[in-house]
Amino acid sequence: MSLSKNIFSDHYKCFFCNSTNLGDSISYEYRDNPYTLEIRKNNGLSIEEVNANLLLKRCNNCKSLTFNRWFSLKVYEGIYKFAKHRMGWNRFLNTIYKNNSESIKNDIETFIKLTKQINKIDNYLEIRCPFMGMFPLFSLIKQPKRSNETLFNSKIYRLKLFFLKLIKKENFSEDIYKDFKKIQIPNENIFLTDNSNKGWGDKCNNFGCNCKNIIKEFKWIDTSNLKNFDALQKNIDLLYIHNTLDHIEDPYITLSKISSRVKNIYIKFHSIAGGAQHPFFLQNETINFIATRLNFKIKKFESENEYLLSK
């Protein structure tokens, strides 16, 4: 079949660092996920046709893997305009409503690990998705007696959440309660939204409510837009980036802008298996590039694709 030119486009710059110095092509066969499946259904494509029209290259500048031929603006805007961030919502619901011990313990262990490296975290910053970092864990510890159903603005959806809790909610072990006491929640918590067309927006809803409306209900979090970062006038002890860097505009430029006021950056990123809905994939060499250019030292953690950059 002849494919519409509106589905795929040529891209001549690295999606991470904007360099035009692109090198060798990378051969990879992507599997279906909910996002590529939606693209295929809307355009009558097979997964083989999607793979045949994607071209991934290694950036000679930052060493990330970036698409030289990817989905067109119309297509990838459609992915994020009308879909919800499944991973973010799952993390939020697992923490706040289902009390999923594995998810909560992972966050606790990560934050304790970072605290040991940084010593004290007074000012904490996240960008793009309010559920991919530590805010769900902090809210669970900070407001354990709060009726969280009030975060949602519909009585019908609150009833559905009640039954979700009734069916799915786990009981905390004594270990979890002990671990809660080890978490020193930062005094200043900041969340920055952005207007990227490579990230979820007003339609990122679940149970009748948008994720960013929920985060505004937590009065202990200062919410602003990324473009207003300079107005905050605060130095940041930790910028926490968990699988969200590839959903903001001009990610390296954004990091460069923020880094002068940031002492530590925690980065966890997708591997190439994360799916073709991502415009680029960081590599270990890309972390070296970031650290060298922005004057950070690198601490590699045990988990794959997980780093702490410190000044």
C-alpha cells in the first residue's frame, strides 16, 4: 500500500541535543504497544510497515539514539493529545489507592539511596509528569489520613475509586511503616509543567480528572510552568527525572538552563525497548556528554539506565 506522507516525516536534527551531525543507522524492530497500536489502527498500518518507515540513527554529538525518520507532527501530537500516560497513572494509583508494596518500597529505596548520596534535600524539583517522581510517595506519607477520593471531582468516579480500593488495596507491612519514618520530605517541593507536543496534556485524565489538576490539590507543592523557572529564584538540591526527559521540548537546552541552579540531577531513562513513541533514547555515553558539558560528576547506580549527576 502507498503510505500517506502525513504519517511519517524526515527529521534532520537530534531530538535530544539538536545537532545535525547524525551518524550510523541503528537496526531495531519495535514491538507493538498501546501507542503504536493506536497509530496503526488510525492509519491502517501493520507493525511491519511502521518499522519499515522508521529510521533511527546515532547522534555523533551526544551519542543518543535519535529518529531521523519518525512520526509526523500531526501523528505524534495525536498520540499525546488524546491519550493518558499509563505508566504515570499506574504509579499514582498503585501508591495512593492500591498501596502496592512493591511500588512503594522501590520509591522508598530510591529516595533513601539519593539522600545518602546528597546528604540533605531541602529543595526538590520535578518536571513534565507529576506522578513519575516522588510526589505520590510524599503525599502518602505527608497526608496518610486524608480521604484521597476528594482529589477527583465527580461523586461517580469517587465511588468507582472506593470499589477500586476495596478490591485492590493492600495492607501495609510493619516494614513499610518503619520505612516511612526514614523519609525526610523536602521543605520545598516544586513541579514544573511544560507545553511540549511530545508529552501528555489536558486529556491525560483518569477517573474524570487531569493529572495536573490533582497535583495542584497538594498545597505543599509549588506548581509553575517551565518557562517561568527563572522567576522561582531558588537553588535546587535535587532535580528528579524519571523517564520524562524525552517528553519535553529541547531537552538538552532545558537541562542546560536549569543546571546552573541545580546541585544534583537524578536521571532514569528508557532503553530502546521503551517504544517508538519516544523521539530519542539516551545512552550511557549521553550521560557522559551531559556531565562533561554541564560540569557534573557521575554516580552510576546498580539499576540499568540510572544515574546521579552531582556538582
